[in-house]
Amino acid sequence: MLQSDKILAHAQKTRHSPLGSRYHLRYNNRVKPSIFVVEDDPDISRLVRHHLENEGFTVRVYPTGANVLSDAERQRPALFVLDIMVPGKDGLELCRNVRQMPGLASVPVIFLTAKSSEADRVLGLELGADDYIAKPFSPRELVARVKAVLRRFERPLPPSPMKVGDIEIDPSAMTLTVRGNAVPTTATEFRLLDYFARHRGRVFSRDHLLDSVWRDTAYVTPRSVDVYVRRIREKIEPDPENPRYLKTVRGAGYRFEAPK
């Protein structure tokens, strides 16, 4: 059985799941969030479009990586769902490009791909993905994880800006300035850094950080925290291998400190 056939068969089993009753029409009273889906398998792309549109999203599907970024610059989506193995510009390169573009850097990215090893998952997170879903997948799970990522981005942050050493964090504008230079971050990176900075000196386990920052932890692993900490260090530390701010406490987790 082809992979797309397996997914479609699974969809038949989950079509009448309670997920729709919990979330259906959530976005009817405001502008529908737009999701850009890059997927070259027509059966899978139709399946993804069908389930996301049923939940109130507007969906644009691309069979290749061509035109995705230019269209996104004209109409910024709420989220990207990217297959990795597509013709031309693949999903990894698209994610890398998104994270380098100031107007798109904060847009969440979910990989939906047949590349399912731990090394593939870690690489995807290191490139800036907010979630990683392996094929074959459950459409119900995909919708749940899309909504989990978007909820993470909708939660309000404390309004007051902070300055710690040569780092400035402004939650109202969701901007990070390091040594006088604006540094782009994803929303997840920003929320994790903001949480650390507002609780300076405290040691947090990976599980605590998942509960406090991610909250929707059913699909996120402690390994994800390590990847995000590494990415934050690369953005705020003069020497990420010898951090001044975000330190590892062996056997316990991480602690954020103001440099002396």
C-alpha cells in the first residue's frame, strides 16, 4: 500500500472524531488564518487541505518550493506546513530561507515528512521548525498540532521590556536586541528566552519548561528544549560554547544568569 493510501485509510477511521466538535468554526468570527502547505503528493495535499479547511483555516497548497516565499512576502501566512522531499527548493531550504527573512522569520513552521529518524527531527528543529510530524500521520493529530502551535503564538506575554547585560527583550513588539543589533527569533525562541529572563537565577528542568512555555506538550519532547536552548545561545551569547547567560546545570536543567 502506498504511503498516501495508508494516510487516507487512517483518515476514514478518524473522520468522525470528537476533534471537530471541540474546535470546529473557532475562526468564523474573525479572519481565517492562512496556512501555506508545500506537498508534492496530490492525495496527501488534498487530505491536508480538506481537514484544515474543515477546521476554519484558509489553505494554499504548493507542489514545489517555487513561488512559496514570494507569495508569503505578499500575503504573510499564519503558518507553514512543509514536506522536506519536494522538487526544486526542498522543505529544509525553505525553512532556512524563512528564518532568514525579517518579514517571515517569526512565522511558525511544521515539517510534515517521511523522514522520521531522530537525526532528521533534530535537524528540522535546529533549522527553526516549531514542530515535526512524521508520515504516515493522522489528520486528527495534524490539526491538533497546528492548533497547538498557533495557540502557543497567541498567548499574551508580559508587556514590560527587560534589559539584561547587553540583551534587550521587548515583549510588546516581540523584538530581541543583542549588543545593539536586532536579532530575529521565532515565537517559540522568544517565549522561551523571555521566560528564562523573567526568572533569572532559577534552575528549570526540561519538563518544567515544556509545561510553562510549550504547554501543549503531548507532541513535544525534552530533546526539543535542548535544541531551542542551543539556538537561543547562538543568538545571544558572544561564545555559545561558553555561555554567559544561559547555562546548563548538569542533571537538573538550565539557568539564566545576568553576567557580572
